[in-house]
Amino acid sequence: MSAGEPRQEPPFLAACRSHPTPYTPVWFMRQAGRSLPEYRALRGDGSILEAVRQPELAAELTLQPVRRYGVDAAIVFSDIVVPFLAFGVDVVPGTGPVVAEPFRREADLDRLRPLGRPYAADAVRLAVRELQVPLIGFAGGPFTIASYLVEGGPSHDHALTKALMWSEPGLWARLVDRLAEIALASLQEQVAAGAAAVQVFESWAGALSPADYRRHVLPALRRVLADLGVPRIVFGVGTGELLASFAEAGADVVGVDWRVPLDVARSRVGDGKALQGNLDPAACLAPWPVLAAQARHVLALGGERGHVFNLGHGVLPTTDPDQLARLVDLVHQETSRG
């Protein structure tokens, strides 16, 4: 690149903006760990929150999969509950986020204070010094965080959450508005520290009907996505009926799980929006010819512009890291447009 020539946009960011790319970029949700032996060796027996509280360790865990796989983006090693640790949230191995005193009444709003130290932003700041690819910051979506706070932990039916939402809509609105405020502040800190894009994990929003999501959650999600100045991704599991709502809320990129073909997803989100996804994570456990065929099918549906290749959910812990490295090579080689 000669002096004065504009710097080429990284493929991941170009795809997020639906710009032309030299190949389809790829990264993996839950790429920072889980299946990597070097991740398990470095983390040891400590909990995820113990690792998050050590920015140097979190930065190294962010970098590991980039070195191993050659992906086009990193995602900061953190957890969606980190901004709510002051509320009494913990992460129990094998269970997930749990809340000692679940949210039940108006007075509980006073307990919702963001954590003083921006651990994720500290890790972002350290990681971007070493990275040659963009780093993604992230936060939890309003419904997803609310469901953990109300249920007291993971839930299969989110019954208590929906009951509160329907029976006390005013309290619910104040709850998700407060959660949106905290999530936005966390994302802004990560962007200021160097995050080049952000992803909002609205993981469990698929528990709601499109009408309920639009009425009770969409305004809060729109607030989370405001005023960030970088590409914004929204992803949820089982949210095929909510893809249009994610796009309407302001997402530049809509994450799609493996249940919805990408061509169908594109028709739902409309023009000007990129897609991310959506290989079934279980395909990575199959023999290579099967995995390669599944990946090629996703690429064919994703098209040449506005597609970030990813899994339709996170990397499964038993995945062979060599399969993922080979998958990255396939995506890059077979979509090369040079």
C-alpha cells in the first residue's frame, strides 16, 4: 500500500456493512475456548468470572483462537452477566448464570447498578494491541438478561419472566430500560477501548412471539443499539420469527441460527442488512466430507455480499479444533474473489 492510499477495510467489517469483500469472512461464537486445549490449560479450574476479572488473562484467551484458526475477527473473552455482578449474579459451571435474589418487585430496580470496573473494556484494550483483525465487543440483550434476573437462572420456559412482562408491563418496561442503559454503557466502554464491532446476544428471545417482542422488548433493544458508531450484530437462538424485529431495532448484521436458511432470513430482514451464520454446530462433529458439504451449502445461500460465516450457535466443547481450522481454510479458499 503506497503512502496516501486509503487503508483497505478488513473483510469482516466490510461484510458487516454489506460492502464487497475479497472472500467471505468467518469467526465462531464461543471460539474463545471450550474446545481448545491451550484454553483449558490456561484457564485451569477457575470459573469464567474469575478469568474475566483478570484482564491480562481474558485478553490472552481472546487471542488464542485467532492464532489457532486464522479467523477474521476476535470476540472479547467475557460474559453477558459481567455488568450485573453487583446485582448478585454468578456463573455456576454446568448451570450458567444464577441470581441469589431474583428480581421480583419495583424495589429491586435500585439493586441494578452496573459493575464499577469495566473488565471487558480492560481486556479489549489489551487484546487490540496484539490483534491484526477486528475485535468484537458484546453485551446481553434486554430479554435475555431480564430472564436470568427474574427466573434466578436458566429456564426452559421463561414462565416467570413472561408472567411479569404481561401482568406488570410498567415494571417490566422500567426493568428492560434499565438493562438497556447498562448494556449500552458497557458497549460504549468496549468501543472506546478499541472494539471495532459489537454483538448483542438476545439468546433466549425466541421464547416470545413476534408481537410480544415488538411491544415489550424492541424499544429497549433499539436503545442498546443506539449511538455506537460501529457495526452492530444481534443474535438469538430460535429467533427466526424475530429476525425482522432485530433489523428494525437497528442491527447492521442479523445473526441466524441453523433453523432458518439464509435465503429465507435475507427475505425477512430486508435490503441493506448483512447476515451472520449459520452452520449447525453439530456438523463440526461429523467427518470432514460431511462438514465440508454442509459449509458449502451455507455459503451458497449466504451469497457473495453481506455474509459473515459463523455457526448457528456456539462451538460445542467436544469439537476437534483441527476441524474448525480446516473449516476456516475452506471458507476462505472457496469464496476467494481475487
